[in-house]
Amino acid sequence: MSSQPAQPEPLTPAQQDAAFRPSRTPATPWDELTRALQAAGVAARTHGRGPAAGVTGACLDSRVVRPGDLYVAVPGARSHGADFARAAVEAGAAGVLTDAEGRARLAEQGLDGSAVIEVDSVRTAAGVVAARVYGGGQDAGPRLIGITGTNGKTTTSFLAAALLEALDRRSGVIGTILIRAGGREVPSTLTTPESTQLHALMALMREEQVDTAVMEVSSHAVAYQRIAGLRYAVAGFTNLTRDHLDMHGSMEEYFEAKAGLFDPERTARAVITVDGGAGPRWGLAMARAVRTPVTTLALGPAAPHPGALAEEDPDFRADWEIAELVPDGLGHRFTLRHGATGRALRASVGLPGRFNVANAALAVLLVLHAVGEEHLDALAAVLDVPAGEGPLAAAVPGRMEVVGRAPDAVVDFAHNPDGMVQALRSLADAREAAGRSGRTLIVFGSAGDRDREKRPIMGEIAARAADVVIVTDDTPHTEDPAPIRAQILEGARAEAARLLQAEGRTVLVEEVADRAEAIRRAAELAAPQDGILVAGRGHETTMDYDGELVPLDDRQALREALAARAAAAPPRAADPGSGAPRGGKVDES
């Protein structure tokens, strides 16, 4: 495992938790916590004497407890949070929120005299209590925009925040890449933080005078009640494709978790992309399932499957549709048209890929509903700007990020089958629109401790769409990385063999375990007219090998590899099949 120069040390749990909190939290009387739970319909039983000084914080991690905090002890897959209660109490916890099992474990540790609030569902209660401790509530602010879906959440959230700033709204972002409260930024470790941290963040954002916050909402966040106690002014749905089945078990269960965001008690309005991702099935299902008022968005000619929406439901008409889509540099210009009134918003998105047109259109509609339709003219004015300018020209770290030209070199977070299809197709479309020919090279792996069944599927997709496939490590976590690569190679080599027999097309498939070396290999093989996609990790800067964090930023590694290639003599190694044509069209089935 080679590595790059050391990255800044990651924040400790205590440092990150401290960064989430407001500068000051007034004490909340103990009995007010139980009243807040009862008002929310959560049955609560109190034990022991509550702290006279009240509660000034809340957290789920015993390592970050501060004096005056309520320690929230949740049951887990391997242990119970109550097992760590002694450390929390010794750190100054004012009391414990837990369930009956947790209370029994406290007694086993001799902590049966501690102040305890006992509930049946600790995670649900945690959000309610944290909202009260941090002075929140559904109308306290900031205004919230939620974004869920398999792919596109990060890009949509960045674009929505840029739109808000263009409208002179001080924005916040909570997501995969970073957490920002006005001008303050904190690196993120979870797509959606725990409920106690979220409510602390809401208080911090109020302190920073944030008007509207944009939040990525993962299926884990819904299933684990991390968003309990929050209410969204509007929430959007990007798409649903295969991912996280190691947790959810089936696409139907995955769908139900995502749909939980659109419960009327959580979200005032929904904006649903009906034909994003792998097709219209899940988008239409979501639009029909939500019980909150819904606005639908159809991508039309920008859809991954043009015409599939009409085949699925010939009578369906979306509220808004993308029209007049034309290439514009590496991005596109498009018109977002309202079917009932004919109103049109003209915009240009600077990111490669038609799926980023979908992300941009969804961001526009989310912001429109968040700020109110009375601001439609102002929104139209900030959108209708020359190519490469305006809020939708914003680059998103590690999302179709162009890091080099000649060869075209792109880094993307694509880490599941549909994401890979979309990234490969987007690279091909952008290169075709720019008049570039040549081969497509892809470097990728698959994370460990995740859905294993997707690995050969991703190998098959890569071989079908690219001319050179280099399989390497991603972040194996606790798995042995060699079998992960073998599962990907199985799919890639089988498809390469089929293509050779059926079409006479040769696909070079290589295995290079070290990711930095794999990226260098791609740069060596690429000709100036070729395109390179490094997929799977995007903005991430470390790889986890069973607890050992190895620094590696794909973007930096690719830039360095391209620089070394340019300086080398001869410029590239001999390459079998270097005159071969570009890879075939991506099969989106």
C-alpha cells in the first residue's frame, strides 16, 4: 500500500462534536425533558433525582461527554450504549436517556442511583430531547431542505446552497463532504450526523444567522431516527438504484426507508424526480407513495432512459420537465418548464453529465419551494447567465471533477452500478460533444463490508463501457481486499470474453492492488486523445485497511500521475491495442 504525503490528522470524535455545538447552551430543567417527550407522544419514566443545575448538552458517544450533558445510551448490534455509561458519568454526565435494558445494565455497574429517563425507543426520544436542550423545535430555524436518493445528494445539495447564496440567503450545508454553518466549516464523517449533533448544529446555525440549511438525508438517517425532531420545509428525491442492500435486504425495504423522509410530520412538501437513475419505476412509486404535497420533475430527453416514463405510465404528466437540453462546454444549457402555466426557467450547469442536469433541476425546484414562488423572478435572474457562470457552475469536490486534459481525466464518487453507468456515459457524452475521440480507461474497486453482489455487476458494466479496466482496492474496511478484487474481475473478464467473441472488441482488464499504482498505470497507458475515469472514492482522502488509515486522494494521485507521464520519455509505455476504437455504448439496463 503506497501512500501520499500525510494528510491533516482527522478530527477526534470530541473535536468534531465540539465543532457542531453552539458557543453557549442555557440549562434545561430535568422535568422539562420529560414534558417534551410526553408532548411528542413518547412515554417516559424517570428514575433517580434529576440534576439541580439542569442539562446543557446531549450526546450519544461516551467519549465526547461534557459536564452537564445528557448521555443517550442506545442499543446497538454488538453492544449497548449503557455499557459505557460509567465513563459518561465520570465525565460529568447530568443523566442518562436509555431503555429498560440499558437501565438494567446501569444497575449492574452500580449506577442504579443515576438520574435516568427510560423510554421504549431511545433514538426517537433522543431527537425530541436534543431539540429541547438546544432550544430548537420545528419552527425555530433555520429553514430546512432535505435531499435523499441513492446518487446525486451531494451535488444537489452543493448546487442548492450556491443558489441560496446567489439569492442573498445565508446558507448551511450538512452532508457527505462537509458541514457548513454560514462561514464555519467542519469535515463530515457521516452523510447525516446523529440526532443529538443535528440539533446542536441547528443551534449553531441559528447562532451563525443561517437562513436556510441544505441537508443530505441517507436511508440510514431515516432508519436510525437521526432526523427525529426535525421538520423540513421541502425535501427532494433524486433516484433509487442498487445500494446499501447489505443493510436493507431488498430494494423494497430500501425504498421504504427513503420514503420515510416524506412523512407529513417530517416534511411539508416533496419534490420527486420521477425518471432519474435506473428508470422511472421507483420515482413514480415515490411520487404516488408520499402523503405530503408533492411536485414532480421529469427529465425528458435528459433521462437515463428517454421514453421509459411514457412506457411506464403513458398518462403521467410531471409538474415540471426539462426541455431544450443542449451541450455547453463540458456541461449543458437547459430549460425547466412548468406544464400547467408554461413558466420557464433557463439555466446552465457546468458539471459534466446529463444526470447533473437532473441534480441541477432538482436543486432549482427545492430552492424555489423553500424561498417561495414570489421569488421566481429573482431565481430566474440568477439562473439565466452565460455558460460557466452563476451558481450552477459550482464545482463539487470529487463529483465528475475534471483534474486533467489530454488525456481527459475525471474523478467521481460512483460506487454502485448505476453511478458507474452514469459516470461512464457522462464522460463519453462530454468527450463526444467536444469532438474528442479515443479510448476510455477506468480505475475502480469496491468498498468492503458492503453489498457484495454488486461487485461483479460493476465489473461487467466497466468492461462493457470502457476499453481498459484496471481493478484496484477501494476501502476494504475489515475485509481482505483480494477477494473483493476477484469478485469484480470475475464480472469484468466474463464480459470482456463475451465482447471479444460477439463483437471482436478487445477490452484490456488488469488487476493492480495498490490504488496509487493503479492510477499511475492508467496514466501510462492513456494517449492524449483518451479519457480516464477514477471512480468510487471521489473526495475521500484516506483508505481504511482494517483500522489502518492510508492517506490517498484520488484527485491528487491522478494529477501527479499525469504530471509524471508528461515528464517521462518516452511519454507512455507500449500499449497493446492502443489503436483500438472507443468503448461501446453503455448498456443502461
